[in-house]
Amino acid sequence: MDVFEQLAKKLDGLPQGFPTTENGVELKILRTIFDPEDARMALLMTPAPETAEQVAERLGRPLDEISAHLDDMARKGQIVSFKMAGRQVYRLAPFVIGIYEMQRRERLTKELAELFEEYLPHLTKTSGGYGPHMTRVIPVQSTIKADLHVLQHEDIRQIIAKAKSFRVQDCVCRREKALLGDPCKHTLHNCLQYSMEESAFDYFNLDGEIITREEALRIMEEADQEGLVHTTYNAMDVPAGFLCSCCGCSCGLMRALKEYHAPYAIARSNYVAHIDADACTACGVCKDERCPMDAIVEDDGIYRVLEKRCIGCGVCAVVCPSEALILIQRPESDRDEIARDMLEWGKQRLANRGRHLITN
């Protein structure tokens, strides 16, 4: 077994999965992203965050050498590096959401995009085939029925208010579509990362820009008006994460749900769209221009919501000219599971895959 086969096996042992294929396209992807030396180093990384000092001590190698190698790999998106408790830490990254999304600027080539598209139907069987869901929808707050209590993890404003550091980058899914000759019409530069740590992105900013809380809110509000769906990790307590503004035409996870019928790609919000038939003017904007899931249908001029298809994003209601659309709460029996934190999320997914948590 060569180093890339070993790395593929290790990545498949993570909760997100990295399944094998008959033609070995997953190995072609790894050989495109890693050289053998970096692949060997990735094999030595653990899923648990460690400082460069801890990695150097564990491997019995000089700190300067390890620090330089870890920083280089983090810049190339081969491992994850972030600030935790005031210290820069490093850990093994999953393929998605992780290594692929971190291939930015010149590292995301047409060749890599084509390989990813070839692999996507196989990948979604694992990444979107086991609960808990990979990500979850955060609904547009202005579209939720006024008398409902919204929890912090369901409110993008509350998440942003609690966070202390923000960064904005290009959407990797839209960059990929452009490389493949099918550019997306939606805004490219609106993929947000946040952290509960102060100055979290000062050490590794990569190709993004550090922004203020006010700028982060503006970007999310503009995404609401554009009809984009807010998604994030499917856990309540996440000290550092992402806030994506997804579209049905480019987003890999939404495509996994729609095109490849991967049921655990994206969790619905705890809400569902509701149309007031008396107020509806049958303009068709919600069905024809806004719903990313084809969850609104029309029969003889009457519009209704297919509740099983609706993901509770609220982008249909934002621009409803007659204000006939709102989000109402789903019954508790019809709500998707959300993990307490990412550790619980990972353990549950591994158990559902018949795997155990790896520690090295």
C-alpha cells in the first residue's frame, strides 16, 4: 500500500468519509493535492488539534522543521490550522468539508475540479449517506412568524454577535463551476468563516480578507436578498466555523441533496414555508425565481409548499410582494437531528458508519 492509499484509508476513517472507487479517482485527487512528503506528514497528523510543539515532541523531530512544514501544508490546504485558547493548532483535515474547500487560488485547477466532479457521486454516498447531517440550514430571520422563539444556533445574527473574528473568501463551489465553463450568476465573494477567538485569522489569512462584524452582517443580509441559503456545521456549539451562502446550481452539498439524493447532506431548519392562500396573488416569484429545492408547486393558479422538500431557508418569503409567505415551526416529530457539538456529531456519524473514533 503506497502513501496515497494509506492517506485515503485514514481520511475514510474520519466521520465525513473518503470512500474508495473502482477507478481510483480518489487517489488521483490526493496525488494532485499532495506530494509524497506532504502525504507522509498528513499520515502522522491526528484528528485532535495539537500545537507545533506538541507535534514535534510526539514525532521526536526539531521544532523549527515541524513548524515550517505544518505552516506550509496549512497554506496549501492539506491540513487544518486555527487558533484555540490563544494558541495556533494543527490537525488532520477531512476531505470535505475541509481539504477540497481549502484548495484556493492557483491550487484549485480545472484538472482538480474535473476529478472532484467525477468523484462527487461516490463521495456523496458516504458524506451524505449517514446521519447526523453534514451541514444545516439557518433560516432568514425576518421570514419567521413573529411570535416564535428563535434559538441562538438558528439565528445568524446571534451567531455573528457572539463571534469575535471574521473572514470572507470566494465560494469554492462557484469557483469550481467557473473553471468547468459553467459560471454561476451568484455573488462569488461571500463565504464567511468565524471564530470565538480574538484575532483568529491573523496568523493564517490565506486568500481571504479579515472583516468586521458589521461587514459580516452586511454580507449575510445581501445574500438574503439574493436568494442564497445560509448553511453551517450541524451542531449547536461550534467555536469556529463557516457561514456559507449556497445556491442550488453550484453548492456541492445542495447538489448532493438534489442530484444524488444524499439525505444527510444538509439538515433542514426547524421551520417550513407556509403560504397564506388568501393573501397570495399567484405571481409565481417564489416558485420560479427563489426556491432552491423546487419545493413550491402550482395547481390551477394555487401555490402550495411540498413540506418534505422544503428546507426551511426562507429565501422565498424575503421577496414575496404580497407577504403571503412566512416560516412556521415544524412539528418536533418532523425535525432533523442536530448534534450538541462537533465531537458528538463525529461520534454519532462514525457509529452510524460502523466505525470508531481514530486518535492517531
